[in-house]
Amino acid sequence: MDKGLVRLEKKSVIKKLVKEKKAKLKEKGEELKLIEKQLEDASGAISTNPETENDKKAYGRIKAEIEKTIGDYQKVIETLKSFSAENREIVAGALVEISIDKKRGFYLVVPGASVCPIPIKIKGRVLNFVSVKSPVGQAILGLRAGDKTRANGGVIEIISVQ
């Protein structure tokens, strides 16, 4: 193993991801409070005004959207917390270090694309996400450290699995 590489520990990765999602959840909660207040104000206005009725409908749609997002974040947090167990083979929730055509990287294997779609930095390293439904995810499921496989025309070597 290259001694210059910083190792990522699964526990710290999960902790950071949960913290980020909780912060976003809090943000959405604040947005929801604001929309509920605006909706209440619009409801208190004279209902014969067509603009007020349109505002109420718009606020209602926004409120429903925010509530859905909050529910999604809550599901993501629960999913991330379920990833805490260490793994010897690659399953959803495994933190893996892999080499794809000799380019090394860390990946968190997730059950779907919505958990964390964009890479993030932890301890100066980029953490990517791979869905079990993707071609790479399908190719690496069930593998262990030291195993090799092919996907998307490239050679994948499993360096470590947590």
C-alpha cells in the first residue's frame, strides 16, 4: 500500500455524512416553518382575492416538496446509520478502496443513487459513491480485498473493504 495515501475509516465517513444530512435536514425544517407561516398569513387574508388563492396553492406545493425532502433526508440518515457494521465482502454499506485501471479511490457502496450523489472530501481524500445498481456496483458486489473484476471496459482491483 502506498504510504502517502490517507486511509479513511468507515466510522468517521458515516459520522460526517450523517452530520451533513442532519444539517440539511435542519435547514429544510427552517424552510418549512417559514412556508407554514406564509401559508398561514395567506389563509388569513381575504379569500376573495385570486392572488391570495394562487399564493396559497403555491405555498402548499412548496410545503409538500419540502416535507418530501425532509422525509428523504430522514431515510438517508437511517440508511447511513445502518452502514455501521464492518464488512469483509462488498455489500451495500461497505466502504471500499478500489483501483480502476490503476487509479485508486474510496467508494461507499449505497443501495440507490439518492443517498449521496456527489463526491465529498474527507481528510483530504475524495469519497465517491457507487450504487449497487450501477455496472461497477454490480461487478464488485460480493468481492473481497485482493479480488479483481472488470466493468465498463476497465479492470477493478479491490484494495480494502470495511
